[in-house]
Amino acid sequence: MIGYFPSFHEDELLCSAIGRYHRHTMSRSWAETLREVYGENVRHVAVEFPVYLTRLKQHVGGLISETVDELIWNRTLFPYYTAFIGSERQRALSVAMRAEAPSRGSVFGRLGLAFTGIPMPKYMRTCPACLDEDATVRGETYWRRSHQLQGVHFCVRHAVGLVETEIETRPVDGYPSAQHAANLRMATRPYLIGLTSREQALLLNISELGVALLQRRPSRSQDEQQVLFLDKLHRAGFMKNSYMIDCLKLDREFKDFYGDNLLRILHSEIEEGCVHNWLRKIVKARKGSPHPLRRLLAMHFLDESVNSACDRGTTICRGPWLCKNPASDHFGTPTITSYTILRHHKFGNRAGRFLCGCGYEFTARLDDVDAAGQPVKMRVTKYGDVFVKKVHELVGKGYRHTTVAKMLGVDFKIVRRMLSGPGGRRSHNGTSQLAQKMRSKFVARISRGRTRSEKGRVDWAARDERLSEQVRQAAAKIAAYEPPQRVTRAAIKHLIGARSLSIRLAKEKLPKTAVLLPELVETVEAIQFRRVKWVHANWPAAIPLTAWRLRHTARVSLPEVIEFVDTLVNEGRR
């Protein structure tokens, strides 16, 4: 255990404190410093996710007042990069940073940040105003967490753009190399030049949102975060209906809001109209590891869109919202604190369901608001106990039903329904007294109209004889049609009205009919021969008869019939 370790400054990185220890103790080498602090050979102290923190705490002991958990949350970039991944994955990654043995894969890779297309800063960054302040107050400077975040390009304390140093974020060689501490005399250079005033303001806003993630632990799950996103999309007007996002409008206005140059600086360009761009994945996906920078870009854009929509009065504003219950004491006061999104195929526009504590529930379109941004009531879905009690109270005072309805702004049928109680209401399942009475009358009338028929055993032989004769007559009738029609089983059954004939034949109840029916059914060749003969016999004299005309009119396709047509036409020419 070592006997000295410097105290942490405000917002200081762990690697910065170890670098100051190396400078204060005038250690002979960086490898020796890490051996003293960790007790074993450690090649590098990562800026974002340092590991072996349990071993570090054991060797430094009480010289560091913070626990291992506090080191993870207060001295690393862990809170920023894990703000939107959920508590379970946060715990798993914090265990990897504490572990004595190296875990498989880096924490950076396990978060999926290596595949987002946003590169890590190559050089350590600082703020010129912070350097001047440290020189005056402390006599030394240090690396601040808020200056090393991806997407953070401004110091939020001084509203000044950050500058790069010549010190690399991580050593590129495999040998243990010194991670230099911040120095008051280190060289710096600006890396963002030629920004417009709007781009600077947007970068400052994004920097403030990113730094805010370092100061708090996320309290929402991924599902809750996605519900919040959906709510903002609704309020900003990016929903086609209750559940479909207008992605084309979202892409277009997002690019217009930030501009191509700023998105290129933040390595977050989107291809408008592409179904796989990162913006659509963020607003639709409930799982995954979205980069915190892109999450912040989407959140800031939606917040500004919601505020702009509220200023225009085109969408519903933040609550609370007014209660529309005329029977309650708080009628017209903002008592409703939340609403749910309707998911119904009838609502083509955006709509929400608003429920007050008094039990009064109504629906309203979210894009149909008054001058104050309050929803315009569309339909009442529940009146609640307060409303029902008020109806009974007014009727008990002697008011007529129609008068009570006018006083409360409802139809008088609703008043009568409430006065009749639950048993008097109409019900689809027939539980009301009126429905039961009507059903009993209907059953009695049907029962009187029914007469039980006395039927004996079926004489299948007589029925077979009768059906066979009907089949023969039906086939002859079909064969006599002009123009000719094919005699088929279906046509015969349709003509005699015997729909169950096939079933009876299958059960071998009608043997004579079963033998006769296939004999009467006409083949395709036979009907084509009959059509050719009929067309030839009825051919108009004004039109010259040719073989192809006869074939076309008679709808001939079989080779035998075509040959018969040629013979018939040739004999007619002789």
C-alpha cells in the first residue's frame, strides 16, 4: 500500500489523478507508477473505462475517500456512455471494470460503441478559460471528464470552445508508455473553425446535455425511455396516427434543424428516406445500444420541436390539462397530469385519452387544441361516480330529466340510463330486463309456429327411382338448351335442387342414380362436337363460312374436333 495519493479535483478523471501522482512523486517510469498504484503490471489506464478498480482501491486504501462504485460513477466516463442501456447492462459493465481478471472484450466494444461510426477523440482536450483559472487558483491543471466526451465540443462552465492538446487519448504502441498529466504549459490548438453562430449555439446545447448525463444516474428503463420518445413524437407532430411515425417528415426536419455541416462534424449524418438510418433505429427500437450522442441529438431536436409546436398552438402542450367534468368542484381547473395514446383504427389523426381523478374520462385529438393549448373534448368514455351522484342529487331536488341533462351538458338518455342503474342499461349479452322480456316473447312465438312432423323410415329404393328419373329429365333439358351447354354433374344437381346428392351417392344409398349420372355427364369432346354442329347449322348466310371462323365461334380446342371442322367445311364447299 502506498503512502500518498493526490486528492481528486472537481470533475477529474481517474487517469488524470494517477498522472498527477506520477508527477508529484517524480517516479522513474510510468510502468513503475502503475505497479505502485495497482500492485501488478498494468500497461494503461483508460480514459473512458479504466479496469482493475478493486485492485486499485486495495492498494491506495483510505487515501481515496470514494468507494469503487463512486469511482466508476464520478471519475470515469461510465455515466455518459451507459445512460441509455438499462440497469442490467450497467451492472454487468461495472462488474467488468471492478474485476481482478480481464474480461473478454473491452468495455468499449461490449457497449457496441466501436460500430457506431463515431470515432473517439484522438487527443486530450481542454478549455483555455479553465487553464487560466487553474493557473490562478490551483497552480496546476488536470483532465476534466466533461472535456473528453464524444460530441461535447464546448466547456459548459465558460461557454468556450474546447481546444486539442498534443497528448494522445491512448498510447498506440504496445509498450507501457507514460500517460502525461495535464500541464499548464502544454501546447494547444483549436480544431473547430468557421462555425456559424447557430452551429455554435447548437453545439453548446448538445454539450450541456452531454455533461448533464455525468451528473445523474438514469432512473428510467429502456421501455420507459421509448415511451417518452413516443410521447414527444406525438406532441411534436411526427405521428401519422396513434402508432405510425411519419419517418420522411422526421428525417427532413431533423436535417433542416441541425444542417449537414454540423451533422458531419458530429459524425451523425443521415440519409433522408433510408429505412436503416440511425435516427429511425433510435425512435423505433426498444433494445440495442444507441450512441449517447445520437440519443441526445434526437432528444434535443424533439424538445425544440415540441416547444415550437406549443408556441404555434398546433399541438397539445405540457400538462396539467383541464378537467371537463361539469359535475365536479374542480371543473375547468388543470387536474389531469397525464394521458394515454389511443390505438384505434378509426382515429386517423393523433388522439389521446384523458382521465381525471374524479373518474371522468374523455378523448381528444392531440392536434386539435384551443388558444391555450388545451385539448378540445371529442367524446366522453367514462362519466365517473361524481357525475352519477350529481345526476341523482339534481333529480332528488325535483328537476326534470331534460333539465338535468341541459344543466350538465349531456343527452337526456344518458341521464335516464344513470338513473335506471346498471340493470336497466342496454346490454349486448341480453342481461337487461327489456332484453330478457323481448327474448321470451320471441321464443314463445317461434315455439307456437313450430309443428313437429312425424316422419317414418326413408324408402331409399323409391327415392332412388324418383331421383334417377329427375336426373334423366334434367340432363335432357340441359342438352336441349340453345346455344348448347355442357351437361355436368353440378348443372344437374342445380336443376333438380338436390344439393346433398353427392353425399347420398357416396353413402351408396342411391345405386341406380349413381350408375346413371356418369353416363349422362357430357365430356369436353362431346360438347365441342355439339357446339360445332349447332354453329354450322345456324351459320348466317351473309358471312362466308371458313374453318377458322367456325372454330373460333364454336370455341374448339381438341385436335379431333378441329379435324371434324375442316371436314365439315370442305364438304360444304363441294
